[in-house]
Amino acid sequence: MVKAIFFDLDDTLLWDQKSVKEAFVATCQKAKEKYNVDPEKLEEAVRKEARELYSSYETYSFTQMIGINPFEGLWGNFSDDQEDFMKMSKIVPTYRKEAWTRGLAALGIKDPDFGYELGELFPAIRREKPFVYDESFQVLDQLKGNYKLLLLTNGSPDLQNTKLTITPEIAPYFDQIVISGDFGRGKPDPSIFEHALKLMEINKEDAIMVGDNLMTDILGATRAGIKSVWINRHNKERLPDVTPTYEIKHLEELFPILDELKSAE
């Protein structure tokens, strides 16, 4: 019997990719106004430089274990009280400036001061552009009170809590919120799922995980013996070695699955 539903946050309830995209569009527009660059080409160049820079830092293996992507590095402060996050908080101001400066340079513009300016503008715009999927609140409204709800998110506590602060309606739905940076390991490590089960005081058979990422949400749930629902809004290909229990395109498709599980008891 499903007693608890574990939800991923980014790109499951929060439309993080859209927030990042909109921040890129607005920041690159500033560069177009100053230098008449193609905003899309600049975005592509900055994303490429950001990925390369990010993977060159000593904190990279930590960010992979916790689950923090390069574009979160472009707007997060990481003011968390933990050694690796402290290292990150020292690195990110330079990282932001370098990613944008190198992106500009890739298009033939050498202006580190403007690179710094864009690097500081991007986080400010990202904070102003939180997007939540239309169905998130309707679905959570229907589930609240009928199931225990837990939010299971990879990332820095400082940054994930910032996301929850700028979309204050989300957190009150949840009985527990587990952030990988607090726990010390991220999805797909089964230990974070086991930790969530303990917090909810339930067995693995009584939980179901809902998330958009096959390699973190679905793989981790599978490793922990928990049923999983893959929300695949963008028709992504399945991976040969990761199989969700269920696949949906819209969060409201969760209800027939829950009804089916109830009737199978």
C-alpha cells in the first residue's frame, strides 16, 4: 500500500530549465544591446564554457556526488556550513565572470568587465524568474492529507532553500524535505532514499518516487527497492539499464496509478 509519495523538485514540480533559459535569454539580450551579438550563439558559448570550467575545479567530484549542475553554479552562492560548499562559495564569483567572459571571447568580444557584469546579472534575473508547472499545485492539493509527502532534492541546501523561498507555496505541502547537501550524498545513492524512508517511518513497499531524471530519481529509487514514476514531459528516450515502474507525461496521470495500486491490495 502506498502511504508516502517522494517528489523530486527541479523539473518535476519546479520548471527549473525554463527559469535558467529565461535568465540566459534576458542576460544575453544585454550583450546584444551593447555589442549586437547573436543572443542564442552567446548562450550556447557560455553554456559550453561553463561546463568546461565547472568540470575543471577541485569541487567537481563533490558537485557530482551531491547533484549540482554547472548552471546552478552560475547563480548559487553556496553559503552552506560545510567544507566543500565553502570552497564552492569562493570559486563561484570567478566562475561566473570567467564563463561569461570566455563566452563573449568565443564570439570575438574581449571585455572582461562586461563579462563580470553579465556574470552578476544572470543570478539576479534567475532569482526573479521562478517557474512552477501549471499542474504542480493542483496535484499536491489533491494528494495532501491522503498521503505523506516528502520532497527529495539534490543540491546545495542554500540554493535549494532559495528556490523554495522564491516559490513559497511549495514547502508547506511536504511533511519532510530532504536535500542531498544536508545528507551528504545525492540521488541515485540508495542511502538517501533509505534515509527518507526512516524519516517517514515507512517500509520501501509503502513509498513511490516521482521524478524527471532517469539517472538520479528513477535509478536511485530502483536501487533502494522503491516503486518509481518517471515524468517524461519531453519524450526523452528510455535508457537500456534504467526502467521506471511507471511512465507519465503529466503529473495528473499519477492519480490512475495510485488508484490502481490501491485496488491491487
